Amino acid sequence: MRTIGAYEAKTHLPRLLERVLKGERITITKHGVPVAVLQPPDPQRTADIRSVVRELRKFRDRHPLGETTLREMMEQGRR
């Protein structure tokens, strides 16, 4: 892991981002004190759309709106 000053990081951000894309982790310091870390994002878990829709339908069945419509609830939330 490399350490770099805040001014240098600002000046060379595009180059630093290219290095992060390759997997490098860079600590940014301000007056020698670490203030941030540039690192690749954690791999995101992709959800199966069908399973998400299925779960939403189950939730809707367990929590009916009753006489209130979704539109009315949206309008109440805007007040």
C-alpha cells in the first residue's frame, strides 16, 4: 500500500485512479496523518430479479394497504 499527500493526490487523481483500478490500495495523508484510503470497491452481489419480485409480493401479501391506496400514501408522505 502506498501513502501519498493530499496535495499530490489532488494533482494526480486520474493517475491514482488508474492504479486503484489495477487493484492497488493508496492511503492519502494530510500533514502526515492518514485521512482517506483509495481502494477498489468490494464486489457487489447481484440479486436475482425474480427472487426480489417474489419477496416483494410476499411482503405485500403480509402487509395489505386496506382501504388506503398507494397514491394516497404517497400524497400523505409529501405533506
